[in-house]
Amino acid sequence: MSQEEDVLSKLSNIIDPDLGRDIVTLNFIKDLKIDGGAVSFAIELTTPACPVKDEFKRQAVSLVSELAWVENVDVTMTAQSASPKSNDSLKGLSGVKNVIAVYSCKGGVGKSTVAVNLASSLARTGAKVGIFDADVYGPSLPSMVSIEDTDIYQQDGMLVPLEYENMKVMSFGFVNSEQEAAIMRGPMVSQVISQLLGGVGWGELDYLVIDFPPGTGDIQLTLLQTVEVTAAVMVTTPQNLSFIDVVKGIQMFDTLKVPIVGCVENMSYYECCGEKHKIFGSGALRRLQEMYGFKNSFEIPVLPALSTMGDTGVPAVIDEPSGLIAKIYSDISSSVVREISRLKFGQIAKPEVEYIEDKGIKFNYDGEEKYIAPKTLRAECRCASCIDEFTGEQILDKSKVPENIKPTNIHPMGNYAVSVIWSDGHTSSVYPYEVLKKL
């Protein structure tokens, strides 16, 4: 075995926890050089924000150093570059590797706060980050980041984004320097947003966070159909109205095949005297987890300082980098990064779910084939028509589910669930794969 093969054999013991394969098989090892007892190479990750990059480097040095002939190990951590995009109208995005939509169907839930702090947290990992405020009617970014020089100018035919704390930022609020009301119809706003987003020279970015305006209209559809959105983070609050609206948003993103990689519940609780008080209600986040199988769900507490920081133009993650909010957003950004990595580079095999006449609903997971009786699955529906939205009590009378009920349509919903339309006319059933496993 050659010295190069010795080194690669050692490095093949390092497994990417998200992709489930070793870093040699994943072709992460670049520029391997051997000069006597000196070994140098680069580990090219999918993103510079990889939460396990330091551990990869430590393992690589340790494993290669075990070889008797090795005297020195030099490891450089790098990240893959963006693939050029061919759409001329969006040439400003040609160097952007990942686009993250931060969205809520309902306004006033703190979506912009989440977007700014998520972007700030990603930037703190060393990733190249941009944030785009896509709300023309009520842009929030100019108030949430304190930039002294907000003059917008062009260079080589492209708008030059402003910079704030190692992030590139842009908003209609910066372009509309007079802060006049944007009196425009939906199609005109959609055109303005598309031109502004694609006409900015974002350069090389690992992540572009788009703060979506609330709703499911022209602007949202135009963005999702025009821009290659990598993934979405949903934002909600404990109130029932917010829960109902976020479900509509989930359905829109699912229809347009944009995976949801996280859900954030703002104003989740207020902590006093060592106890968490659910002053705005509880259960909404748990219901989203149960209905859609979200694995990455987070609670943001009510903190007066959080609002103050936003009003002063300094995001909480930057103002208190070692505080509670910064820690929560570190967990959020880490989960988002890892989930995007799984989506883009992993081999995620979704379970097969289909209806077989006279047998039931086939559930094939990891090569193991099981069947669920249609009546059993129909009775487990947890939608608003079957479970009381306020009390969580059962509305559906399971004894009245027809014995001969069967699904008329089954299709995947996002990454962790399937949607089922039933022969009794019920159309809002969603079952996470984890629920199917238990059944």
C-alpha cells in the first residue's frame, strides 16, 4: 500500500454524521501532498458553517499522525464554491450557494427578527452571508441593522449591497430613501422585488437569507417560482390564529416543492422565578411536530431586551454573543446547515407509502415492508377537523369511520410526512413517517 493510500485509509474512518458516509468516499479530501514525513491536504466541506468542521480537523490530524512514517500533518479546512446559475435576470445570484426563506403566513410574529438573527448567527460561523428584505410595503431591515452610510450605488451594472457585521444586506427600504409609502399593486411589487433581488451584486455567498413578506400571494409565488430556494424556516407564535396561518404557509411551500428545514415558535414562554409561563398559550409547536414530523423545532422566549435590541439596530446575536438568544440561534443555524447538507449531498431515501387493494397501506422503510389498515390510519388523523384545536380532544368518532374506507391519493409532503385524501371526502390528513412507523 502506497503512502497516499495509507493516508486515505486512515481518513476513511471519519464519517460525516449528516451524510452517513466517510469523507474520502464523499470526495472531501483535496490537494493531498506528501513530502517525506510531512503530509498536507484540504478537507473541502459542503459549507464553511459546518458545525463539525473542528472535529473533522482534530480527527484527521490524530488519525494520520498514527502512521509510523508521518512526522507532521497540515490540514486546511475549505468549502465548496457555488455553481453558476444561468438565469440572466438573476445574474446577481450566480455566486449564491444556498437561499433560505424565512417565512410566516401571518404578520407580527417576529419573522424579521428571526431572519436577522439567523443570518447573524450563520455569519458568526465564518460563512459568507447575505440577507434580503423582500417586504416592499413594510420593510424592516433598515430599522433592525444600524448602518450609517446607506447610499445605494451601481458598479458594473449591478447594485452594490450594503454591509453590516460581515453580512451583505439589501432592502427596498434602503432604495426608497424618502421612506414614502409603496403604493403598488401585487404584480408591480413582484417585478420590483425580482429586479432588486437579481440586480444586486451579491458576489460569493454561502447563504442568502430572504425575509419573506407574510401571505400567499403574488410576491411569495413569484419569489418561489423565480428563485431556486434551497429550504425554508417557518416562524409562528403559540396563538391558535398563528398556527392556522402557518399551516397555510406549509402547504404553499410543499406545493412548490421547497423543503422546510426548521420551525421557530416566537414568544413561546416567559421565564420568571425559575418557571416557564406560557402566557400566549401552548401546544402549537407540538402540534406542528405531530402533524408534519418536523425534527428541528425551537422555542424563543419573551425577552424585553430582544425587542430593545432590534429597535436599536443591533440584533440580539450580535449585542449579546454569549447570551441565551445567541445560544438558541446557534442551535437553529446549526440545525438548518446540517439539514441543508443532508438535502443537497446526502442520500435521503423517503419511505414508500402506497395503497394496495385488499392488503392495505404499504409502508416500506429500510427494506422492511409493513401494512396498515386504512381504517386504522384514518382514525389517527390529527388535523383540525379531527382534533380540537384548543383542547386537543378527539372530535372524530373513530367508531363511525367506514370499514371499507380507502385512500384515493397519497403523496409525500415535505421531507417527513405524507398527505392522504380519503374516500369519505376527508382531504386534510397528514401523517409523519414516525407515526406510520409506530402504527
